[in-house]
Amino acid sequence: MAVLAESGSNPDVDLLYDINGLAKDAPHWFDRVMEYIGEYGILLGMVLLVLWCWWAGRRRGGEDAAASVAALVWAPLAAALAVLVNVPIRGFVERPRPFRTHEGIEVLVSGKTDYSFVSDHATITMAMAVGLFVANRKFGLVGIALALLEGFCRVYMGVHYPTDVIGGFALGTAVALLLSPLAMALLTPVLTAVEGSSKGGWLIRARGAGRGAAVLPGARQDAAASERDLAA
């Protein structure tokens, strides 16, 4: 990867200059907005999105409420685990930041002295987005859109190559998906126990939210027969 980055005649570097070049032409205030969004804003947005999904789910209730909350708990845990996995990856690849290798890069955030591959921000946001998608597809799609925006911002800010971002997306997705069955098997019983407790049940479902009930085929037939009798 480091050798690839040193050449200016590859798509990775060309795309870096194309996207980062937008920062040079943009107004100063816009760059400051992109800096905040890319460094903090989207991460905060992902947390708020997970909380919003939890709030909506607990009000809805249902038989699978504990499993749904377990999936939401897995989203930030997957992000944290993916970042830990990235530590040895960065140390093995040792890819320098693009502004250390190439001239003319507009750097919006100073103080980045660690290695570039893979992007922690891209890893965190995509892991949370995929974990959120497992819990709720509608919220998950919004999360994936935010993760893609995060990846764009990291290149725009001049602190990552496009392949750093792609690698982060792949790592976050792999951790969130591959370990999801194990995480659900461990977390669901815990959240089910919390749901049944007197003090922690509010975390799973709001007061008055129903559990729902499965309707058996025989019950449907009885209801249909009753409707025919009333019609007669």
C-alpha cells in the first residue's frame, strides 16, 4: 500500500487530488463545516441515529423487542471491536498520511501523525451503520448514507486516501456482519432478562407497549366463522 501511494499515476492518488482539490476551491467557512462534520459531526449523528432507533423500537414493543435492542447494542460494540482489529492492521501496513507523501494536499485537520490505512472514522461509521441495518433496515440505510459521507469527508480533508476509506468500510462491514450471529446469541438472553426485570424493563419497551401475539390458524378460522354468523 505504501508503494502504491508513492506513485502519482494511479487512480487512488488521482481521486485523492480530485476530491481534496474541492477543498482548495471552496470558501473557508465551508471547509470549516466539512472539518467539523468529518471529524465529529457524523460520529455524533450515528450515535443519535442509534438512540432514535432504540427510542422508536421500545415504543413499538413486540415479541422481538429484546432481540431488536440486542442488535442495537451490537452496533457500537462492533464499531469498537473493528477499531481494535484495525490497530495491528495499521502497524503492519505502515502507510503514511497522504499529506506526508504528496505535495499540494489541502489539510483541514492538523496533528494527524499516525498511519493512514485503514481509516478509523470510516471503520466506525460503517460498522455502526451495518449493525444498525441488522436491527432496522430503514435506520440502517440512513446510517450507511452517513458512513459514505464520512468517507468522502476524510478524503476531502486530506487525511486519507480513497483506499483507506474503502478498507475501513470493508473492515467495519466484515466485523459487524460476521460476528453478528455470535453477538446476538450472547446479547439476546441478557436483554431478555433485562426486559423481565422490574427496574430495567423500560430499556426494552416503553410502558404500555404491547408484546404482540401470534395468531394461530385455528383462531383465524374461528374468527372468520364468527363474522359469517354475524353477517347471517
